[in-house]
Amino acid sequence: LIMTSNQPLLSHAAPGLTDWDGNVDINDRFAMSYATRSGLSATSFGRSTMGSQRYIIPKEIETDKSLGGKTIGYPGSLVYTINNISGPGMLAIPLCLQQAGWLFPLLCLLMIWIVSSLASTMMCEAMILIPNNHRLGQRVEYATLIKHFFGSKAYWISQVLYNISLVTLNIASILVTAQVMDALIVFVCGKSFAIELLPSPGFHSWTSTTETPFFGEGFLIMSLGYVITTILFMPMGFMNLDDNIWLQFISFIVLVVLLGEFVYEFFALGLHPSYTPVVGDLSSVLGTVMFAYTYVVTIPSWCNEKKPSVSINKSIWGSSTVSTAAYIVFGLLGAWAFPNMVDSNLLDVISDDPRTGVFTEYCVYAFSLGVIGLGIPLFSIVVRYNLFVGEVCSRRWSAFWGAVFPYMITWCFYQGEGFQIFLNWSSLIINGFINFVVPVLVYLKAKQVQWLIESVETGGIQYGDEPETNDDEDFAEHRALPKWFDKHPFVLLGVTIGIMAWVTYLILLNIAIDLYLIF
């Protein structure tokens, strides 16, 4: 039907479908061409593109002051992604290597590194393939990207899963940071304090630095460390992403300096490669490694605020490569330095070891606050962006759900092990799906739309190409995969389906292993 139609190309644009210079956007021109040949009007096609739903961000949202501008350069882009990857997940790798051996965890790290980088770059290319957004001029967040290509039902499902995932991760980070703050107060002042609300209202003090603060002291408590954590980090969640980048530079410096100090400590303690067998118990590998790379969902927010000249591929592949190398080196050295680890948090292992000194103890606290703590505002910001840009709620309510709500409920889980179980399962199922499967699905849908429109006679111009009159040399072009794949769609289809099948298999395999161990 498409190939036999002889109707001419649409010679006029639907309202609102022009580029920054007032010309008809090249993507829209061929989208409307397909619409004309298929018997649709140009305006109706704007709402439905081969099963997708055209979503145009209202002007008042695009220009709202609560959203950042395109000011993040290449160094800031690297730091942003490295900090997102090299956080709490790095601390669990040494124990994983001791328990599972070095072979399978390292293979999983390398494979998830490739898959997460591809998923990130594929999602960015899908953003570019949205009509009138070939230069990322529109504000497109994770959920609104899904809305464009899959419609409202998929959009609302993605909003629910996305926000459950990030809010849960934020609660976990706040919880860890608050407990470290209490431990630091005990280490410096001798004791910390808490108010118990249920079941027996009253005051408690805590003097131990080797146990979880206030463990067993009550069901619902609010500690001094939690209050200080809230005062320090909650206001940062109201910042824009581009304004928050300077804090990420501080966090990156803390990360590099303290990793260097820890590596020096590992060598001083002595390295014993025999602590890591070749193969061991593989039950915890997949969940640990996949949790370490759940940064993909934060990429669209960065893509909206990076400078046009910043290369997407160089930023994502560069930062993920550096982070993966750090995971491998830090994980192996940490596993070789401490025998018979049982704690999944390497910072606790370092702190509890009598061979480490006072300075290293302070470095442990600095890492928790400067790396994990400064990562909390990033999740708050991207949740706020998704809710506001997706018109789920107003600017103020978006700020409440993103930056305030996590702190309002985290203290309720200060003593709860049930939340940790929920976090483990949600991290595996929800995070695995929205980080590694959904981006590939969106990319496939975007390429399908591109191929269908390119199959229409276009006079030699292809969908997705840039207008010949555009001489913007400052814009960094982007493709997730080499152009060769566009000429061989079945190969591309095989690669993307293979990625989704492999990730889905890993998720189901890990669920099966966990259920087997439970029952």
C-alpha cells in the first residue's frame, strides 16, 4: 500500500511542526508524507504515528525555571554518569567476587557494561528520532519518550514503575547515609540520640560503631543522624540538574581520592588472590551486577541539559568504561585484602577491621556522605523532571514527590528488614526491566517508524537526515549503532532482540535462584 501510492509529498506543514528557524522539520515532513499516503491528515498524524502517540511539551513547561538549560559540558557529562554508576553498587562487588569466584562476576560486569551503554545510547537516538527533535530541541524525559512511541497506557505504566524504582533507590540511599551519619556522630562525640515513637515513646542513645545504629531499640524511631541527613541533602533535590553538576564534581573528587586511599590500604594490608576462587556460589552475582548499572533511566534528563556539542557516545561509553575498569580493579583488590568477608558493604568491612587506622575510618564516613549522599539529589531531580514534564502534577507537587516524600517515609524503615527484601526484589525485577529492556523496545519502535517512512518515495531524502540548509556545526550527531545497521535492518533486529532476550533470561534466572534458596 505504501509503495504503490502515487500521491505527491505534502507541501505544507501542520501547525507547530517547524524547526528553530521556522522551516518544516525534516522528520515531520516525511512523517506527514507517510500520513498523506496513508489517508491521514497532517494534524491527525501528529497524534498517531504507526501506533505511537505524538506528544508535544507545552511551551510553559519547556521554559519553566524549574528545568535546567543546555549548559552541561563534556567534563560534567562524564562526571554525572560516572557518579551514577560508581556508587553503592561498587561496595558489594568484593564480597561477590569472594563468594562467586572471579570468572563469572567479571564476565557479567563486561556484558552488563556493553548492554547498559547500548541501552543508554539507543534511548538517546530514539529521542532524536522524535519528529521535530532531531537536535534535541524539545524536552523529552524517560516516560514521555515512551508515551510518544507507545501511547498513554504504556506511559502510565512506565511512570508508575519508573517512580517506584527511583524513589525506592532514593529511600535506600537516604537510609544508608543516615545510619552512617549516626555512626559518625558516635565516632566523634561518643554517642548519638533518637526519639522512639512506637511502640514505647521515649528517647534512646547509642554508643556502638560496629553495629547498625539503634538496632532493636524500637519499631519506629527518628535518629539525630537522620535529621542531619535530611537538613543537608533535601534542599539539593530542588536544584536543577545543570545547577547540581558542581556538586557532582565535588562528589567525583571525593570518589577518586578515597578510592586511591582505599587501594593504598589494600596493598598495605597485603593482597591474597587465593581469597577469590575461579568459580563459587553464583546466586548473588546477577542481582549485584545489574544493580550496579541502573543509571540508564537517568540519561534522558542529562541529554536534555547537555550542550549541543557534547557527544552522546563519547560521554556514555567513556564514563561507563572508566566505571567498569574501577569496578574490576577495586573489586579484586578489596576481595584480596580481607579474608572471609560476610558483610556485603565493603565500607563496613574496612571500618570493622582492627588493622585499619583512624584516618581510614574517617575516609569510610567521607565516602558514604560524599559519594552516596551526594547521589541522593540526582534521583530526586530526575523524578521531579519526569512528573512535571509528563504533566502528572504541577511544579510544586513534582518537587514534593521527588525531593520531600522520600525523606518523609525513610525513617519508618530505619529498623525494618522487610524493606530490604522489597528493595532486593524491586531492584532486580523493576530496575532490570526499565533500564535494560524498555530502552531497547523504544529504540526498536523508533527505528520501525523510521524504516516505514523511508520506504515511502521521498525524492532521495531519508527520514532522520538533517536539512541541507542547516549548517550548525556545533551539534554532535549521534547514532547508537554504526550506520551500516540501518542498511541491514534484520541484523539490527537480531542484535536488539538478542539483547532483550539475554537480559530477560538473566532476570528470570536470578528470580528462580532466589526462590530456590528461599523454599
